Amino acid sequence: MMNNNVNPQKLIDDLQRWITANREDQIWTQHQSLYLEVLAQWKAVNRYRPENGTEEDQRLYELYWKAMAKLHQSFAQQSEEIFDATPIRATDRTGFYGGVLTELQSVILDRLPKLEQAKIVRMTSFLNVLKVSVTDMTKLELADLNVIDMSLLLDYWKFLGDAIKQF
């Protein structure tokens, strides 16, 4: 199934261990913590069974997890410094970072299929599963993010965007 040794469950387990060890889940809620938000997305996307989808769904699933493996690698390189990083000034958060994030998010969300309200969402389609999960990521509160959190959030959107360009 997954090539290039990408193991979604290993990524999930590694992030869960870090969250538990650092009590992230006891201090923050999902929409306040980048790491809880990513973990929730990974768990939701990992429940999708690509073998039940089309070949295209399987290809997209693999592209997503390759992108998330890159995010995990960035996270692993920076995770020791997360709690020592400086907070982002409010003007930077709403100015530069806010602008870059808004642009990345809108480009990516525009490339994903529109979910029709009041209709049953076909969760056998990988793109539908991904759309629901990615939309949740846009609800992340930026107020308590530090520079490393923001760097990783930008990596998330960049790596996801790179994958979606191949969709």
C-alpha cells in the first residue's frame, strides 16, 4: 500500500506520545493547539480505508501521507525547542503570518471539492474525508502560537499544498 516507508499509525503514535509527555492535551483544547489539531486530523484521515476507494483515492491518500511525513520530520527537528520559542507579536500574527496563512488556506481549500450542506457526504471518497479534516484545521486559534508553532503550521499548509498540486 504505502510506499517510501510512510506509516500513518507510526506518525500518529509519535505525535500522541509527544502530546502526552508534554501534557498538551491537559492544557489546551483541539482548536487551541496545533498539535492536537494535527493529531485529530491524522486520526480522522487514518480511519479512511483506501482499499475501499478507487485507485485515484488510493493515490491521493498516499500523497497526503507523504506530505504529513514531511510535516512530521519538520516537527521532529523542532519539537525540542517548542516550549522555549518566543511568542509572536499580535501585529505579526495578524499581519504577515495571517496573510500568508489565509492565502495558503484559501488556495488549498479551493482545490478540494465543495461539500454540499444538507446532503450526505460520501465518506468513501478520500477527498471528502480530507476536505472535512482540512476545514477543521482552519478553526485553529492563532493567539497562543509561538514562532515554532507558526513555522510548523506554515509547513503543514505548504506540504499539503504541494501534495494537492499533484491531485
